Amino acid sequence: MAAAAPPLGPAAALRRVLRYAAPFRARFAVKLALLLASIGPLVLLPWPGKIVIDHVIESVPLDPAAYPFFLRPALAPLAGAAPGEILLWTVVAQLVLLVVVGGFGASFREQDTADAYLAGGHDTQTRTENEANAGFSLSGGLLGWLDFRWTMRLTQDLNHHYRTSLFERVHQLPMTAFDDERIGDAVYRVMIDTPSITTACHRILLTPVGSTAMIAAAAFAMAVSAQSRPELMFAALAMIPVALLASLPLATSMRRRSHASRAAGAVTTSTAEEGLAQVLAVQSMGAGAQQRAHFDRDSWSSFGAYRAVVRTSMAAFLLGFVPGSIVVGWALMHAAGLVITGELTRGHFLVIFTYFVQASIAAVSLGALWFDLQGAAAGLERVFFLMDQPAERDADGARPFPGLRGGLRFESVGYRYPDGTRALDGVSFEARVGTLSAVVGPAGSGKTTLAHLAARFLEPSEGRVLLDGEDARRWTRDSLQARISYVFQETFLFDGTVAENLRLGAPDASDERLWRALDEARATEFVSRLPQGLATRVGRGGSQLSVGQRQRLAIARALVRESDVLILDEPTSALDPETETALVESLHAAGRERLVLVIAHRLSTIRSAHQILFLGDGRLVERGTHDELMARPEGAYRRFVELQAIGA
């Protein structure tokens, strides 16, 4: 790809991603509200277990004053109640919690949560599918259902917005942007790297708020209980530095390995895309085993790169496991000792230790946040690199192109590709509306580059391209290219119907207009014979059509636009002589109100041109009609024609 701005660092990428999430800030605020609403019921979950243990199993009289203030109103009717009555009340309360938040019992194993993640999938692609469609909630039940639906739609809309923005950006890049990169890499960035925004936004916006609120809620509930044990809460908070110190040294390694994994996945995608697109060439050359080995090597490298990501995650886990286990072990032993000495009831042990676990998990999420963001940062850096590629921009003050009335003129035009290769040097000529100009020359002489400059797919490195005497850069690129129809040497058709392909540049064209263009392109006969006529699907890349049929359909598509300029690159290379002759006549007819520029090698196509431009080594060697150029005994064009005659 073309050179771009220096790559962003992880912090800059994460700050920048929040700007892309700004249009969704109101919906993220609702998600945060749902998240906070889910935390409240979690505070209630351990208390029914305590009630059953202390007042049903052990038959200790229930005293509402021994419970936090937020439970006393509900427990007041049970003061002095029998164990059976207390058990019935507890079961009803549990059923209510189950319906509202999916919670039952005191442990996380008994608490339902809502999510929608694919099973298995220890690779970047499966994780990406989860990130692009993430729906989750701390709660289950009705609240979890609402939170889940809201989160999934937010995730999908955010990812869709981001993905389509990048797709649009790719189409704004100059034609040279992908000279050094395969299309598969861009596909990987658009489809696999973009969901990093989902992970980054959820973790940056939700984790600090949710984890802090969970710790605060657990600490508050523990503090207002009759048997408060603040040392256990401090032990839970100690998990923040434990997670931070265990993960921080490996953060850079995680980001680097995530980059390598994504790059390897992009190579595999590119290899698959190239191999499948060229499957006929592979089969014709008997190179299936060679291509399989190529894909096998790239695919296995991709899996190996992801295993390195997993190893880094495991290393961070192991670094935090020992000190974390010490903290948890001390808390468990300390709480158990309090039960033995009678300072805690068995039921309250359940409450206190549940709060400790809730706060510890939230603390680990906070401490490991920077480490967890590194995989997303790697994807974001790859996406922003593509976003930051220099796009084609109109000059200040550029205006809409009003249409071509006179003609096109090259004034000493030269062009160098980004790698320094010179394609054209000092080319000057003029072509008028109502004429057909043919561009001729040996391979590599600069013919296609000249056509791309005429269509303003490229900008000249030297000289000027003039339209009706005005520099082409005076007009906006979109408005100018809307008045130009270009037929490439390689025929590009989409997997749609004949009509959909013909209307690519003119969505509102009538069927009558389509048939008129098909007639001019000498394609009416074969389209009429198709099973459903204009409604027949042509297959991916036009696979259901012959090469000649695809070529004529591409020409018809250009004619449907009724543009001012028609540029065709080898339009008759796959046509039989009779069809070619008829098509050339049609091009002359179509050119009565257009400027037609044709790149061709076949003499039958160029003989009748109003002027022939013969290129050699990027220079305009000769210019004139066929007869004028043939009258030059030592002329380059004449030698070209004579060599064709010998070859025939």
C-alpha cells in the first residue's frame, strides 16, 4: 500500500476509537444504566441462603434488626416465624429473583446470565464473530433479556457503522493503494479487524464503571451488615494490584503477538482468495498440490501465531495465579476461622464470602483491563492504518463537472508510479467529441496508464490533462467520473442478474435503455437466449457466461450510462471477427456524441479510428490516421502492423 502516517500507538488508537463510538453515546448510556441495574440484584443473591441456613436448618429465631436496612422491611413480617413459614417465604423470594434477574442461590454457578457467544473457536476469526455480535448481561430473567437485546443491537449497529465506513474508505483510495498489498488483506481488515471497536468500547466504557460499581455495592452491603468484616473487602481490593502486576509486563508482548496473529490470518485469507479466484488456472496447470502446500503453510502459520497469543494469556494468568490464590486462600481461612470462633454464623459466612468473590472478580477485571485491551488495540491499529491512507482529494474550490463539449487534451503529461517507475513521459495530444481515438503500442508502453489519466483514476506527475481547455483538477473527481464510462481489460461482473450488472452505473435506467445498449454492444442475441433474459443471474464474476459474452456485457454496461467519454481497454480481444466488425461500427455510432478512446492491438479494431496514438516506452512516438501512419516507410506503427501480418 501507499505510504501513510506513522502507525498509532495503542493508547492513541483506543482514544481515537471512542470518537467513532460518539454517535452511539446515548445508547451506551442506556447500556450503563442497565449494567448498574443488574448489580443491585446481585447484592441480594446471598441473603436467602443465609436465611435458610440460619433460620430454617439451624432454627435460629429471625431478628430483622440483624439484617441490613434494605432487607428489614421485607423481613419484618417473619420476626419470630416458624422455620416452615420462613422457608416458604424464601422460596417465593427466590422465584421472584429468578424471574426478574435469573438469580437463584448465593453463588455465581446458580446465577443465570445472558450472552450469545459461539462455542469453542480458539482462533481470531471465531472470536471476531463473537465480538461483532456480542450480546451479554450480568443478569438473566426479564432484566437480562432486556439488557441482552439492547447490547446485541448496539454491538451490531456499532460494528456495522465502523465496517461500512472502512469499506467506503477503501473505495476512496487511489488505484495505486493496493499495488503492494493483496485484496485479501483489505478483506481481513474490513471483516476481521473492525470488530475490535466492539471489544474496545465495551471494555473502556463498561468495565471501569461496572467493576467499580460492583466493588462499591459489595463493600456497602458488607459494611451495613451486622457482622461486617472490612478486612475481607481490603483483601478483595488487593486483587487489583495482583492482576495489574501480573499482566502489565506482558501487555506489549500481547499486542505484538496479536498483530502477528492478525497479519498471519490476513495472509491466509489472501492465499485463499487468490487460489479460489484462479482455480481454473491451477487446475489447467495441474498445480493443485502446489497450491495446497502453499495454503497449508500459511494456514498452519496462522494457527501457530494465535497459539502464541494464547500462551501469552496463559503466562499472565499463571503470574497472577499464585499471589491471587494466596489472597483467596487467606480470605477463606480467615472467614472459616471466624465461623469456628463464633464471630460469624454459617449463613453469614456465605454472605461475606460471596461479596468477597464478587468484589475480587471485579477487581481482577480492573487490574487486567490494559492487558485485555491489547488484542483490540492491535486490530484497531491495523484498521486505522488503512483509514489513514491518503485518499484522493479534490482541489480547493473544485466544482461539479458540467459535461464535455469540446474535447480532451494532454499537455506534456508524465506519470511515475509510487515506486518510482516511469510509465509516461511528455505525452501531448488532443481528442475531440465525436471522434474515436485508438491507443496502440507494445506491452508496457503506457497505454493503460494513459487511459487511467484520461479517466482521472490517476493524477499526472507532470503536465496537465485538460477538458474543454480547463485543467481536469478544476472539477470534482466524482462529478467528472460520473461523465466517463470505462471498460477495463479484465471484465468485472457481479453475482447478480444481467439487468443489475447493466444498471451498475445507471440505477434508474429503463429496460428499453438496457436493450438499446445491448444492441449497440452486439449482445442482444445471447441475452435473449438466456433462460430469464435480463433477470438471469450471471454468477460470480460472470461465471455463467463465456469470455466474449462477459466482454460484450461490460461494453453494454458502459453504454447504458450515456456518458460524455467512453474509454475501452481491449474491448474486442475475445470477439470473433464478425462480432468485432459490428461492434466497431456501433462504437463509431455511439461516438457521434461522445469522445471514444480505445486501447487495442487488433488492426481490425483500430484501422477506422479518426486518429491513432502509437506509444513506445511511455512516449507518444507517432500520431495520425491509419493511412497516414502506414505511409511512413520506417514508421513504428507500420512495423507494428507488419509484425501482426506476419504473426497472422
